[in-house]
Amino acid sequence: MSLVVEKKRGIIEEYHRHKKDTGSPEVQTALLTEKINSLTEHLKHHTKDTHSRYGLIKMVGQRKRLLEYLRRVNTEGYQKLISRLGLRK
């Protein structure tokens, strides 16, 4: 369930801090959120796909750790990011 290059590039451009930023917590969280959403749709149709479900659980945990880090370091940026991504916290 990889992201298409153009879609990934668009997400990076939307959430980046500076022109060549691809690894900031905001960008990583946005990319993980997109992957999580697509994998959730996949699992709605393929309910017995346990390997993908395990990958989904790992991605959700990674996103949670990134969001906790961002909340500690930059509270305002954290609030903006979760509102832009539509996450509830």
C-alpha cells in the first residue's frame, strides 16, 4: 500500500517547514496518516488480512510517538497539525 509519488510529493509540499524538508515530524506524521487511512480502507474489504493489520498497528504507534514528541517540543505546531490532519486528541 505505498503512496503514489505525486501524492507523496504533494503531502511533503503541504506540510514542510522549508523547501528541502522531508523528515520533520510534521511531514512524517502527515505521510503516516495518509498510509494509515489507505490501509484502513483496505482492511474494510479484506478483514482477514492479519499481516496488513499488524503493519497498521505499527504505523499507528509510530504516529503516536511522533505526535507526542511534537507536543513536547512545539505545542502550537502540534495543535495546528492535528487540526489540519483531522485527528482527535
